Amino acid sequence: MRRGGGVLMHISSLPGPFGTGVIGQEAIDFAKQLASQGMKYWQVLPFSYPGMGNSPYQSFSAFAGNWLFIDPRRLEKRGLLTPAEVQQAEYTQNKWRIDYDFLRTNRDELLRKAFERADNDLLAKADKFIKDNKWVQDVAAYQTVKDADFGKPWWEWSDVNLRNYEKSAVAGLKNNPNYRYHGFVQYLFFDEWAQVKKEINALGISIIGDIPFYVSGDSADVWASRDLFKMATASGVNKVLKDYEKALDKYKKAVEKGETTTKDGEPLKEPRKPKPEALVFESVAGVPPDYFCADGQLWGNPIYDWKKMKADHYAWWMSRLEDNFKLFDYLRIDHFRAFSSYCEIEANAETARDGKWIPGPGLDFFEEYDKKFKDRSRLIAEDLGEVTPDLAEFMGKVGIPGMRVMEFAFYPGDNSSFLPHNFDNNCVAYTGTHDNNTLLGWLWDSPEEVRKCCLEYCGFTGDNWGDGGSRSGSCRAIIKTLWMSHADVAIIPVQDMLGYGGDTRMNIPGTPTGNWMVRFTKEDFDSIDNEWYRNLNRIYFR
């Protein structure tokens, strides 16, 4: 990657009247502002439709675009909406937070009206898009059944043939108007983004995308390709049920005897019913206890069957990467370490504490990647978390840039690899990521010795380190230190550019609610000192 600076901000956080940022003029204006600052990169989060907890990392499809990002004004220009309908899409209650409940209802109603008004030419283009992309067919079918079956997960669908992805039953869905509608919406998303991205690239700004490593259990991906995942066996399900029945019987007998505690002196509790996922999947994904969470993170995503994926040269993954390369100029792969080794957790577990590390597909995956894509220059590895010898060796052999995060660095006496003087060229360096506190919030929340170590390292000598805003002296000192480093690419979250506190944090890992909701206004962006960043990029040849 070219030496340069950039900003991390998801499309959802853009300003605008529609309750979430959209792929429209505000996106182009933000790219123009980045260009005026001498920036080269805009990093976004996954374009997936948000799922559990409103997370873009938990979507019903690894391929589908988030139709909440479609700009109603651009649909009006296409003749698909009226000015009054565009006005009805506006959300005025809170311009700093996203109301997903409003969006999901409002956008679906709006897009159905657009679909009804589409002319034959537009419908023909959408139909070709559906025909040319197997994933669109699966998404359209999956969403059609979801609409009819009250949003139930696919393993609870009332039609057994559809539940089991019986080909003739799935093919029969193509005659359902909803099938064509859902495919049409995906065509709109990708067509609109292609147009907007073209304008952004013309400004000299490259888009760094983000791809989640895993997919959701209740997704079109697993429903249509469950042979590629570790699904529960009949014997495994029977064992889970028998273990539960045995524990429940033991509990009932203890209650009958009047017992209130266990032999260990713990309060007697009724055993937890097996998770639905435990009756569908053999095991699930997560990470053991780490910096972010003492119990680890139990994500619950199904585990890939890498042996079966290897047999067809990882065709599903290669198709997924190919589609993402159409969306983005560069691609950050989240939880990249799982290619080397991944954590596998019993599907019925309550936490990730007992997860086991299993060897991943390793270099074999990237040898197949090279056959299809020729080189790895567009990839970035999210290699954070527990660093193990196998991961360090693997990263060296793969050769793509990893990540460095300054907020992980400042422990007195620790010559951390996250300290800027230890960065090599082949990395993408950050003050923090979407999973970290904002820079100002981190300064306030850090132990005094950590904060002192950071400020001394970055040459900040004032006593007003806690001052916020886009001209915050402490934030600027840290950002400047990052920009001075050898790292080819330096990225700051827009929150750090604004000097905002922890109340604008995007995500707190391990917490199920309250995340992915932060937005900013035009006035926020207008407060940024573009000249300061332009000089920063000039001085440090970014």
C-alpha cells in the first residue's frame, strides 16, 4: 500500500436526514474533505446488513449489501420515489444516534414502492444481476421464506423442504414477487455504491473495506451451503438432550429433598435448557479471555468445515473475496488469525473460557488465493488479540500488512510492538479501532501510569490532557506521533479526529446492546481543522 493517512468511519455514521448515513452526497462530500486534508484512505466497516445487536459482523448474508444505506434522494432521481415519500424517510428525533427499528420498517416500505415503479429496463438489469449471482438467488429465496415465516431462523421454518434447502422447493420461490423484490434491492445497492465509489476514487481516495471472518448461523450462507460448516450430528444432539434431562432429573430430586445448595455450597439452580444452536451446530466460534473481555467472546457463529472447503479449492471463500474486491480497493479481513488457528467452543457453552485452539487452513488457503487473484497486495490482516508463535510465523509467510494499535502500547517499561518506534513499514497503524474506546475516552479511563507513559512518549507536556474537541492538544500529540511512524498506512477513527469522548465509541466487545449507533453531523465535520491534517500529511510524506 502507498504510504498515506486515512480515517476510519462507517457509512452509517455519516450525517444526513435519513436516520443513518447513506451512499449519497454526504459520502462524496466526506471523501472531498479527506482529499482536502491530503488523506489517501477511507476505511469502512462491513457493508453487511446488521444482525444481532445491530452488528454488521452478524448478518444474514456474507455477500448481501445493507439496503438501509440506499439514498432515497437518488431513488427519486431515478423516478422511483416521490418528493413526499423521500420526506417521509427523514428521521429528525436524534441526529447523533441510529434508530434501527424505525429504519427497518421505513426503508422496507420505501423500497417496495420503488420496486413497484421500476420500469422494464431497470427490472431486466436487476433480473440479470440475480441470474448471474448464485448468492443473490439464495438471499432472495432466504428472505422470501423469512417474510412468510415470521422471521424464524431457517432451522425452525415450517416447510421441511425449504428448511432443508430442497432444490425444487427453493426453485419454486422464484415465482414469488418477494423473491424478485429482494433481488432487486440488492441490485440497487450494488449499482448505487458502484456509482458513488467511482466519484470517491476520482478524488484520490481509496476505500478499505472490512470482511468478517465468520458468518451467522441463521444466514442464507449456512442455509444454502451447510455442507461447508460443522453441523450437529444426530448422536451429538441426543447427547446434549440426554445430558440436560439427566441434570434436570438430578435437580428435581434435590428440590424434593429440600436441598437449596450443591455439594460445593453453591445455590441450587435449575439447569439451563440447551441452546437452539446446540441442536443445529457441532461447535461455534469465539475467542478466549483477552484484553477486551474476561470471559472471552462467545460469538456463536458456526465453524467452517475446512476439509470440505479444501476439496473444492475454497470456492465459497474465493467467491466471497471476489465480490468484496468489487466493493473495495483494499480489504481488511477480521479475525485473520483464524486462518492459522481458530478457537472452537462447544455449541452449548455459556462462555468462551473453555474454547480450544484448532489449526486452520494455513498457507494452503493462500496458495489457492494466489492462483485466482495473482497477488496479495489488496489484503490487510486484523491480527490483534493473543499473539502466539504460530501466528507470528504465519503472518511472516503470508506477507500481508497486519495491524498496530497505539492504545495497546503504553505500559511502563514494556517495549511493546504497538509502540510506534517498533512499527515496520508493512503494517496499518491506528490510534484505536471500532472496538476500542475513543482516544480521549481512553485517556480519561486509563490508569494514571499508562496515561503518563503515553503523553510523555508523544511529547505532550501540558496539564490540560483531558481537553476534547478537534483541536485537543493531547489527541493531536498522539496522532502526530502515529503519523511520524514507519507504518505505510496510518488510520484514525473519525472520533479521534474530532477529539470526542467515550460516549461516541462505536462498539464495546462482549456487550449485546447499545453499539453501532453513533452518527455525526455536518457541523461536527466542519469543526475539523483540515489545514492541520494537510500539513501533517505533507510533513510526514503521507
